Amino acid sequence: RQRAKKQQKLDTELLGSGGLFSLKTRMPFKKKYDASQDSGKVLRGEECTPHSQPWQAALFEGSRFNCGASLISSRWLITAAHCITGNMRVRLGEHNLRVREGVEQLRGVASAFPHPRYKSRGHHDDIMLLRLTRPASLSNSVRPVALPTRCPRHGEQCVVSGWGLVTESRKVKLPDTLHCANISIISTASCDKDYRGQVTDTMVCAGVAGGGTDSCEGDSGGPLVCGGMLQGIVSWGDVPCDTTVKPGVYTKVCKYLGWIRDVMKKY
């Protein structure tokens, strides 16, 4: 009974907290999000139609917004391994993080499974599965995204979504609503030239011609959806996000299907 009361108190605090963001000094080159550094959003995108991305989840460290994630079944989320913290909480069915809309679902994380080859100092294998303490109640606002049946194709149109800053300026008001941006898959050969050999076959790049539309700090772990399938997880890229012409780099989900299924089956 005490545990149930404590859980209810935590859920109430989380729902009432809104998004508590922190802005700190930017690093010249880093992951899309590091809980010790920064937070931000899909740059030069627009506010998503509410609940048009029903798989989008918000990860919190206690009451502080940390990362995005994607629901892939009623019990499992997928996100970036660098989003792991010691006190992860989940909000599903969210659009405006500061407004109670009546369709939100709050969940704890029972177990976290970062990829065994992930290293915190690198971008490789930046993928993690989260098992919820109890299943999500599926609805129009909370629904899993399909895992890919193929790998993404050069030029394919995709949508990236997330919460946070609309520009790199520190003087703008932090938005609370989920934002979306339409971007395209960039060839690995082209992207690897931009990043001087750092892009591997387990990564996929996406952006627009001329740059400026991209995922950014705080979107980490969130979805890159192409043709209704989860093809990427926001991982890393160049900074500042709104002036670079380089594309964002995502974990290529199709390369991890065996590992994903093995973990979900075992646990």
C-alpha cells in the first residue's frame, strides 16, 4: 500500500511538473543530447498535429525532461542508449508537456537494456530498450510504431519529432508542444564525407538540402519515421544545429532487429 501511494505521488508530481529544461554551455561537437549539457528540439519544424505521432514518448529523469523515445509495443519503448539515467519516468500520449489534456499515461521503467556494445564516449550502437512497469493502454493517442521491414532508402521522405528549442538562441522561450519536421534520407557516402569517416553502416543520416532543419539537443532517442516505419533513433550530429549544413545522424533501427526481438522475447 505504501508503494502504491508513493507511486501515485510520483505520478502526480511528474504530471504537474511540466517540462523542466536546463540550458548549459554548448560543446563544439557532441551527441544530440547529454543530460549533463543541454536540451532542445526539432529545428525549423512546425508544431505537430496533436497526437499525430502516437508512438512518441517523453522520458524524464525524475521530473526533468530528458529525451524522446518510441513505443514499439504496449510494454516496450526504444530510445538512444545515451539517454539512460538512474530515475527514468515515461509520459505517453503527450503533446503539450505543461498542459494536462486527459489522455496522458504515466509509467515507470522496470528495466533498461542499452545495447551491450554501446560505449558512452562514442556514437556506436546508440540504442536502448526500456520495459515499462505496466503495459500502456493503447488508444488513438498512444499506439506503437511499426519496426522496419527493410532499411531506409536514399531520398526517402521521413518525419522526425521532439520537444524543446526552436532555435539555438538562448533568449527564446522554450516551447512545450511536440514539433515535427519533414526531412529526407541522405546517402551514407555523402554523409560520411561530412563527418570524415565517423558514419558507419549502423547509422543513417537525414536532413534537407542546405541544412537548418534537423533534430537537435533534447530530441535524442526520439523517432525518425519513414513510410510508417521506425527507421531511425535521434543520436548525434553537428552543432549549432540551426546553422550547420550537415545532416543529423540516427541509429539505423533495421540493423538491430535481431537484438530487439531477442531482448523482448527474453524479458
